[in-house]
Amino acid sequence: MELTDNLTILCTPGHGLDQSSVEVEWRAEYGRKTLPFINIAIENEWDKKMKVCAALWNGTKFRLHKIELWTETISNLPRVKLFLGPTCYKDFMGTNCVPESKQLIQKGIQEYGNSQAYLSDPLGNGALIVTSDNNIIFMRRSKQCAEFPFMIDRPGGHPEPDDVINKAEKTNLQDVDSSMLLEELFDSVLKEVTEEINIPSKKNLAFPILLGVSYNPITLKTPSLEFYVRCNLSAIEIIEYYKTRQKGELDEAFELIIISVKEILENDLEKLEFYDQLTFAAKAILFLFKIFSLK
């Protein structure tokens, strides 16, 4: 099955991972491998993209180099360590999102035994928001989105290295304590939700629970942390806040999609009416939620 082939499942029925179950290590050498011709190709691809969408912005990102898993003896729950390096959105568009990417995969396998060695693989995040009246909040991506316009997705984005550097008052991530990197991984998903959906405050959201990591096969296994987050607002209240949004990421989506938890739990995902309209990440987070919700 495509979903399970592209997932690291970190949840069991009723249990996911909180911040205390996750570790982070950042090193510059965990960035992608590169060669001069690759960098030239990235610049050319970025120039083409900018001519089509001038609003593109080349922000720095965390690159997921690898994951290590082990199981706690007492709780029998997994613990996870994420090894992160530097990358940026331009590198992502020029390595993970071009037809030539398959050549980079083969080169990575041949030279490093690693299909992802030359790819950007920026670490994303996403949240399955469950409201006080047991509905799930998804959104339909706008035509301005560089990836998957008009598809149904969960709120999300990326943890931001620059936010960590500014908060730590450092000039280099190498000098930042790993606890601040970990905090950004969990806090950034709440920031994405409040900005994209216009939820008034992070105080309306429970602390995120990590359910797993998805690897989008469409963009050659781009990774994303998938979280479960409870909200103390009803679906109707969230819709009303969404209508009044004036700031944040206004170009990300043009409508909210409300799906009942009951509909998800009582049906096979593939049989849902809107299944083919879901992004891979949205399918993945629903799959993980069904595991988490088992009794």
C-alpha cells in the first residue's frame, strides 16, 4: 500500500509522542550532497519558477537527514531522534521537484548508498485539528500555492530555522541548544494553524501529539511531521474566525473543509467521497489518526 510504504508510524491506539519523547541533533554536514552542475540546475529552475510566480520566497529550512527509533522498556512507546541539517526552499524546488530528480536519486544510491543524498528534503509539518464538537478541519489549497493547488490538505508548513536563531540570539544553528530546536518543531505547527485558519490564539489549541512522519512520493519522499491537535473551539466558531482573517497566510487556502471524526473512523479512507482530492499528507495524517483512535 502506498501510504504505509511512505510512513514512519510513531503512534499506537490512544498514544502518540509528546516533546519529551523526541530528540534533535543539528549539524551542517547533514545538509544535502552537491556538485557544481546541480547548483547551476537549481538556479536555473528557480529563475523559471520566479517568472511564473514572483511571490516565491527562498526561506531556510531544516533538512531531515535521518531518523533513529527505539522503544521505551516501560511504556513500549517509540522514542525518536531526528538528525537535521541545512537546506532552503530553492534547493527543494530544484532537487525534489524536477524531472531530473530521478538522476540525483540514482547518483545518491551509487555514490553514498542513499537515494536522498543529493535531495533537499526539507522537513515540513502538518496538524489534524479536531474541534470541540468532533470535526476535523481541512482546507482547500489556493491556486497561488506552488505545490498541489486546489487540493484538500491539512494545515501545516515548516519549522523555521531563522525563528530559532532569532529567539536564541545566535548567528548559527550550530550554537543553538538542541532543546530550542525541538521546541520549534512542536511550536511551529501551532503557529501554522493559527495563521492559516485564523484561530485567535495558541491558547485555543492543545499541545501537539506527534503521530508519525510522512514521506510524499510525489516530491520524492519529502518528509513531514504529522501531529494531532485538539481545539477548544467548534467547527462553526472556527469558520467564523476564518471568514474574518486579515493577516497571516491568506494565499494558502480559499475555503475550509469540515469532516466529521465519525465519518473518518467508520469508513475506509479510500471510500471517502473526497479521497482523490486529498494531498498525500492529508491521506497520511488521516491514516495515522485512525490508528491513534483505535480502542
